[in-house]
Amino acid sequence: MTEPSYLRVARTAYDAVAADYADRLRRRLDEEPFERAMLAAYAEIVRASGVPGPVADIGCGPGRITAHLHALGLDVFGVDLSPGMIAVARREHPDLRFEEGAMAALDIADEALGGVVAWYSIIHTPPERQPAALAEFHRVLAPGGHLLLAFQVGDEPFHAAEVFGHQVALDFHRLSPDHAATMLAEAGLPVVARLKTERREFERTPQAYLVARKPAPPR
């Protein structure tokens, strides 16, 4: 099967910026109380659910969120499309597991995961392909497992020709929280919590964080 062009474009872009991306965002969470709060709440929800299986950080980049979730007590591993990002993640976090993979075709067994995190990673998936990615998250989540989805809020895509001084061609597909919640519900992952922050002076858009749950069968 021919690989979709958007995957090749995203892989090439993130391979090019991997080292600089890791350096620039290394201390980002220290400056983001809402992000830390959302990740802490998610970790507590996953631990309290008692659902077996690890958490997969899909689109993990250099592994900074993977490592943070690990520090919060989760059994977590990272998956990313970019070999360059995976190499950085393995170098910076040698005690954690990182694998190459695409979010719409994960090499993970059905219902094997207690949780899935997609932290600003679905934003590079074209809108018409986003439902397939969410369906894949549903497939790999065990019943009762939770998904954390983070994304930029908006209706119009943004095209970046340069990132951290590197010439790239990268599209960012923004979402509205309501539309994302509708897509999640249609994928069998109803939203149980959401947080939306307003745009700050150093951001182009507001940000949103949704927690969804794969329903467990009645006892």
C-alpha cells in the first residue's frame, strides 16, 4: 500500500527539526501549569481506572511527555512517525521504550492499552483522515481505558514553511473542541472532561485538551 503523502511530509519535517525541537521544548512544561495539571489529572484517572495495559504516547516526539507521564507513575511508552525524533527520545530517555509507527496503523494488539495520549500529534492528520486515527485509538484501548487528546483550537489550517530555522512544509490542522468531541463520540470514545485555554500573547490560537473513555461493558 502506498504511504499517504502527508505522512512522508511530516516525517521529513520532524526528522529535520528533531534535535532543535527537543532543545527548545525541553523545559516547556515548567512554564505551562495548565498542561501539567491536565497531564496530572489524566495520570490519576488512568491509575484509578484499574484498566490493565500500558499507556501509549502517540506522536511522542523527543519523549518529553512520555517521560513526564512516567514520572507521574504511569507505565508508558512512546510511538512516533519520525526516526529522528525516536533517536532523540531514546538518547534522552534510555530507560523508556520508544517505537516508530503511524497513528492510523499502530503495531499494537486490540484492546492492549490502558490509555492513549495524542499530545498535539493529531494536528498533522488531514481532517478527512482524523476519524480513522480515532478509530485506531479505540481499537487499541481496553474497555474502560482513557484517551487524552491535545490540539490547537481553530477552523483554518496553518502552513509552516520554516520551523526552528529549518525549511519544511508542514500543515497544522486546528480543531474546535465541539467537533473533536463529536468525532470522538462517533469513534466510540465519549468525552468525559475538557479544558480550553484562551490564546496567550506567545501563541497563535487557544489550546484544548479532551479526555475520552472507551466504555466498559456492564457488569
